[in-house]
Amino acid sequence: MIMKIGVLALQGDVGEHVSSLNFAIENLGLDAEAIEVRRPGELAQLSALLIPGGESTTIVKQLKRFGLFEPIINMADAEKPIMGTCAGCIVLASKLVDEVGPRKVEPLGLIDITVNRNAYGRQRESFEKPLKIPGFGYPFMGVFIRAPSIVEVGENVEVLATMDKEPVMVRQKNILALTFHPELILDSRVHQYFLKMI
């Protein structure tokens, strides 16, 4: 039976993540496929779920609109790996803050981190920076686009990569959160790391 890895297809870099996951699957020689998911019933067939970047307020509203909010929490409780990139990191967080205080977006609360949305400025202020990630060998090029920042991590959260001493890739058990976009470069090592969590 082919293992299915879901990419939440409500908004954001869905196609890019599907392609990156399938490239990682090929590189690892797995009997698996990446698929787009939009409905609660589709979550049951998944071995793992990826929440892409996009606009976090819209993603959370869509999660509730399509009845996905609680089922994703249940999926995490069942110890299935869930990865969030950029806006997906915001959605996974336990707490959100910004310059004017707590936001009214209700995140899933699946990883014990506090996140500041759009901490690195607007789209035109996007940038790339090489990141050292344990076990990766040579640096991984992080692409930061209107990226959030992780301003606080809980004691059970493992920091896997930093940029200027600030966490940019963190993990707590089966939950993986990144403030950058690994799907925008031809390097599948982050997606391979995620697949190995299954």
C-alpha cells in the first residue's frame, strides 16, 4: 500500500511542496506519494501532513470553515508528523504576538513556541541565508519571505537551526516548524528529514 503524505491545499505554496515532497520521496526510495488535501475525511489516509506558507489568518479561517481544525489536532495527538513552513509555522504555534500585542488568530497550539508574524518585513525585504542544520552536511539555503520569527521556545522544543541566534527550524516530538520556505529551492533535504519522522 502506497504511503500518502498530505499537503494542506487551502492556500499558499501547495504545488511547490507537493513537487518537493515527491522529489524527496524519490531520493529516499519510498513507496509513497504526496497529495493535496482539503477535507477532513482525507486526513485519515495520511501518514503525515504539511501546512505550507501563505497567509496565516486566511489559513486558520479556512481550517475552521472546512472542519479541519480539530481533526488536525487529533492527527497530531495520534503522533503523526506535521510540518509547517512560514505561515504554517504560525498556524502550528501555541502563541502569537506582534508589535501591538496578542493577535486574534487562534493557532492550532501543537508546538510550544511563540511566533511574531511578518517579523522580517514586507515581500520586498525577502532574503536568502545559508543555514547549518545538524546531519545535513553542507548548509541549507533558507529562503525568508515575509517570514515570522520564533521569539520563544518551550523547554521540550528542540532548536534545529538558527539565524543570528534566533530559532528558524524547531521540533517538538512529531511537530516540525520552519520560518523559511524549503520548497523554493532544488534541495529536498528538509522534506527528506520530515519524511524520516514518519
